[in-house]
Amino acid sequence: MSGTKGIQARIKSVKNTKKVTKAMEMVAAAKMRRAIDAVLKTRTYASLSWEIVLRLSQAVNNEHPLLTKIITTGKQKKDVPSSKIAVILFTSNRGLCGGFNSNIINELYKTIKNTVKSENVDLILVGKKGVTAHNHYKYNIEAEFVKPDIASGVDDVVPIVKLVIKDYLAGKYSKIIIAYTDYINATKQMPRVKQLLPVNVNKEDEYLGTVDVGENNASSHSVIEEKPKKKLNDSNEYIFEPSPHEVLDEMVPRLIEVQIFQALLESNASEHSARMTAMHQATDAASDMIDELTLTYNKVRQAGITAEIAEIGAGVNAMN
Amino acid sequence: MSNLTIQFEIVTPERVILSEQITQVVVPTKAGEITILPNHIPLVSSLTPGVIIAKKEDGSDVIMAMSGGFVEVLHGKVVILADTAERADELDEERIVEAREVAKKAKEEVKHVDREQFANISAKLQKELARERALKKWRKL
């Protein structure tokens, strides 16, 4: 009967693990549903507001000190001597979600490695696991924010927005980049790195993918796409009421806030789906392992019985 | 004029309230109420809590309560990014009156406490007032 005990113990432990992963899968699924609801709701709003930012960035030239700096930095870049950039990095708080965190961090690394030295990158972490980026690529950590697992409202990102806008206006950074995972569907999530400030109009595809790749993009997009696209390059003279200064002062930070909030929601939805998938796979793997171990166990047991019978038979033969 | 229309969209972070072809829309901006007709010059403005009235192609009005946001007018298109908004036909009067009373009370209580809190509550009160106005307008139709 040698070995059966050990195998039995292993089966038991794998079964326990399976229970845990199963439970985690269920929890992730429940959270995912909520996160997805939230992300789909705000997508139209976020993509519309991003379009407005882009159009404004084209139309506005020197209307407003804050805005010119925020929006038309293309011309002003020489005034900003800083070679530093800030990256708002969205990761999860906990592990066990497959490649979720490493995907986004690798994507970030790939995107910026050719243009920026790692000591010039300041990370603004949202989510505990972002520390890995610091450990691996020697980026500095500028700030770390607690990421709510279920986002309750735009208030969640207000401190981040304030920090970013303040530092950007002070000329501390020449670029603000936002790295998050875009939720496409339950099985597919895309890590994305997008430039938030200065608003970059020329890279249209960069922004298009970000906010509204998903089931409902067709509806929100088709409306906007055809006409304004062409007009983006025309001179789009806007009237501002009451005054450009007042309107933009209020509007631009708000629109940036929406972008960051959307990134948080996308990231949350992606995280929970990634975790669900990972846990599902773990559960499946545990089932496979149990089957295999049971087979081995039965074989060993049978071998033991056969050996015993053979021994008894041999004993009887010897006595005769 | 009547065959000219504007593509009108009003969205909040929660949902799309209305997306339709309309012939005109009245919005409350910070500088006062304005009516946007087809071929309006491009305009960006911030909005105060108030009532939005959109006239549909068939001549009927859609009345909405909105609690602040932005409006962007493009050629043949109006986009409103509202913080919150509801259509008047979805509003429930009793609840509004109740909410307004609560907001009023709260406003009086904290008047001399905290500026930020005060601003929050004022905004809430304005929102409820806007809702009520929207509802009244809708009733009159």
C-alpha cells in the first residue's frame, strides 16, 4: 500500500485549492458585472468629452494661459525645459489576476523606452501592484493613490487630477501619460498607454481606441465621426460664453477628470474580468490535476492489492 | 427654416438622455438662457442648473432638468455634457419637493460652517429647483 497515503493527501490539498479558486472566480464575476455596468454607462460621456477636448485644442490659440499651456503645448514645448514625464499607472490592488499587471507595465515600458530615460519617469500609482514597475524599470514613484475596487464617482480621481494639473502647469513635466487597461470584453482586455497632456490631436487613433472600443462604440461614434473629423482641420472658431477664460477654466480640468475617471473604470472592469478568467483557468487546472491524481491513486492501490494477492498465493504454494 | 434640424445629444456620466434631430433648443448658460437654432455659430459655454427645452421635428417639446455642465455647438450639432439630467416625464414631484426641503434645511444649518459643504448643498438645492421648474413646464404642455 505504499504511496497511496501521500497521493490521497495531495488530492485533498488540490481539492481545497480548487474550492478557493472557485470562490474567487465567483467573487470576481460579481464584481466584474458591476464594474462593467459602470464602464459602459460612462463611455459615451467620456468619448464625447474627449472629442470636445480635441476640437478645443485645435480651435483655441491664446485665449487663456492655463489652456494654452495645457492644450497647445505643441508650440510652447520649448518653454518647458523639463524632460520629465509623469505616468498615471492603473494597476490592481491584489494579485491573482493573471497577466493583468505585468501586461500594462510591459506595455508602458515598450511605449516609452525609446523616448524617455527611466530616471525621467515619475509614476503616479493607482493600485498597489504598480510598485513592480518601480522595481523592474527603476522609475521613480511620485505619488501613490489608493484605488477603490468599485469606483463610486468622479470624486475618486479628483486628487489625482489636481496633482497632475498643478505639476503640469508648473512645468515640472513635459508630458502626462496615462496607462491603463482597456476593457474590450470579458475575455479580452487591452493594455493602453495614452498621452493625456498635452492633448495630441495628430495621433487620432491613439485616443479613438482608448475610450470606446467595445460593444457600444458604433453608436457613440458614428454620430460624431464623419463631420467633425473633417472640420478638425478647418478653422473652428468658437464663441465662448460668458468668456473663454471662465468657460475653459472650468471645462478643461473637468474634461481631464472625466478621462482619468474613465481610465479607472476601464481598469477596474478589466481587472475583475482578468481575475475571473485567471481563476477559472486555475479551477480547471485543479480539476485536471485531481483527475490525474485519482487515476494514479487507483493504479497504485490496484498494484498494491495485486501484489498482496500474489504474496498470499506464493505463501500458499510454499506451504503445499 | 422648419426643415433644418440639429443633431442634438445630451449625455451624463450615467447615460444618454436624448439623442435626436431637433429644430431648436433652449439651454440655460451662465450668461443667461439662449436658444440655439440651426446654423448657429460654433459655441462653447458652461451651463447653470436649469431647464432645457428641445423642440423635436414634429413640433413637440422635450423638457429636461439639468444640474450644470457644458454645451458645445457645432455646425448642425449640439452636444450637452451634463453632470446630471433627467427628462421631465421621468420626474416624480413628491420626491423633488422632499429633496428640496432637505436641501434647504441643510443649507441653513451649515451656512456658517464650511464653504465647500455649503457650495455642495447649494448646488443640490439648485438642482432640485431646476427639476421642479422642468416638471412645472411639462405639466403646462
